[in-house]
Amino acid sequence: MRALTEDQIRASFRNAEPDEVAEIAMPHDLMLAEWDYLDFFAWRDPIASRSGYILVEQGGEAVGIVLRAADPSRVRSGMCNLCHTMQPGNQVALFAARRGGEQGRKGSVVGTYICADLSCHESVRLAPPLAPSEIRAEQHADRRLDGTHRRVRAFVDSVLGDA
């Protein structure tokens, strides 16, 4: 991703009203973000703990969506639908995003299970232990990165729809 300023990040949100965008707390480590390393930028709101945010680049511009987390799950384990990483149940959360445009104003939402700390971009870079017959670790990581990037973009597209 290309580096973004706070103003550019705020301007990127497509499924939130201006007054909601003004209330978004930026991550404390925004100035330390390694933009070249990121496939997408995501964080949990340090003030409103049930809020989260995802930004992706689409068509050369940043596109952001606002997420809301459901109450923590009591399941033993779960899989993130973005990075396809199995996690203990308390580390995967159901996030809902209001659709963009008129549908969102009418209350329509899209939901999916995501790593609770929104660290999918880091989770996919952790190579699982491989059996001798499995593909090389770097091929596996590249495949996971490509899949995660594709699924994040598809989720953002489903939220934005025709907005």
C-alpha cells in the first residue's frame, strides 16, 4: 500500500457518515506503519473497542470500511474468513459492516468472521510447519498472501455494492 495521512484515511471511508468518520480514533502506531509491507491496513479502535477499520487500495485510491464487532464468541476455535487462519475462539470475532449508499442507510449490513485484532496481514506471513511432501514455505506464504488479499477486496466490494 502507499503511505496515507490521517486526512487521507478519513476521506477513504465509504460506509460511514461524516460525523462518524470524525469520531474515528487513529491507531497509536500510525506513524510507524510499514506501508510497503502491508497488503491492506486494518486496526481496532483504541477508544471504541467494538469498532474496527479496513483500508485497501482499489483503482489506485484508498477505500476504507467501518466494522463493528459482535460480542466475543464462546466457541473453542474458529477460522478467519479473510486470512483462513485457525484461531482460538476468543481470537476470531464476527464483524459487521454497514453497506455503503442507500442500502446502508436502510440498515443493510454484511458480516464475516475476522481475526479479532485485525492482524490478518501478519497471520498469513507465519508459515505453518510443513510435512516433507508439502510445497516450499515461500510458495505457501505467497499463495496465502494472494488469497487473503483477494478475500479482503471481495469483502470490501460486498460491503460497498453499488455505493
